[in-house]
Amino acid sequence: MNERLQGSLPSVTLFLLAVASGVAWRAELQLRSGWASLAWLEFFHWAVPVSVAAFIAWAACFAVVRRRLLFVAALIGFAGLGHTAAEVALRLFFIAGPSAGFAIASLGGGDFGAGVSRFEMLRWAAIVVWPLIPLSFCLLCHLFGAHITLSAVLSSAALFTISWPLAVFVRGFFEHHGSPDLIHALKSGFVIPFLVVSLGLPLLHLPSAVFHASPRTNVA
């Protein structure tokens, strides 16, 4: 395999994985609920664990780390925690209508003003939590010996955060189902490729990991 192909393999496979993850999400949504239905908000999306497993396999192949099997186990644990954090953050950010009213009433304990204040605090907390997901992933990779620069960490967190408005913008060139907003960026699956690429971005500066890793880095 020539050096050019070796060098581009991580980037190409990450891009393909990102696109495939978005397509898988959209295909599952279309097949199980259809675009017009709101049922997609309630059922478990199997495309998520499948895409996460594929990303873990990608990271295990291209990250130069110590104790690779333990690294994979740590990524699986991180994926579980990350999924929970993301689900809570998204629900807090997107909650509206009667559900938001019930949440405000519960948080306020009868005091509507206090409930609104606490609800807004939680929504801001959800926004703050979101970039912590890529930052935590970078820290985990660093703890296992991956060389990740500060610029790569910041770029990953920034892209992970702006993936939402970026997806809204890109989606406008391809389809016009629903409003051009953040919730439809998720529903359509357009935000997912940006999220996947942003997570893998810090590892792309080590393109030859799987081909030229030293014996130490392959120790399980």
C-alpha cells in the first residue's frame, strides 16, 4: 500500500463512516415512523449504537495508544456515559409545549417564576455540557497515550458545538421538509456527519498508526 493511500485512509474512512451514520439514522426514521410522524421522538434508534460501535472500531484502528483492548473497553464505557449526557442535554434544550410546562411546574414547586428561572438554568447547563463530550473524548485518548494537540482539542469542541447551525445551513441546499431549525437538523440526520467528524478530528494527524505502530502501542 503506497504512502499516499496510507496517509489518507483515516480521513477517508472517517468521512465515509460519518456519512453512513447520517444515512442510517435517516433511513431508520423514514422506515419506522416516516417523516411526517412525531414517533421518532419516542422510539429507540438502533442506528445510534451501530454508528457508535463503528466509530469505536475506527478509533481503535487509527489511534496510537497503549493497552489497545483496555482503550476499547474505556471507549465503550465512555459511549454509554456520553449517550446519557447527550440525551439529557438534547431533551432539556428541545423540550417545549406541555412537556416544558410540566417541567417548569415541577421545578418551581408551585412558584412559576422560580420554575422558569431554574428551567432556563438547566437549558444553559445543557449547552455547556455539549462541548464537554468531545473534550472528554480527547482527554480519554490522551490518558491512553494518544498525542493530541491543544489546537485539535479546541477545533473538535468548536466543530462539535457549531455542527447544529452548520447542519441547518447545509441542509438548506438539499431539502426543505420542515423548518430550517436545529430540531430538523437532527431529525433529518444532517447534523450527525458533522458530529462524527468533529469527534474523530483530533486523531487524524496520526494517519499511519495502523501501519507503523511500534510494538509497544499494540500491547493489549
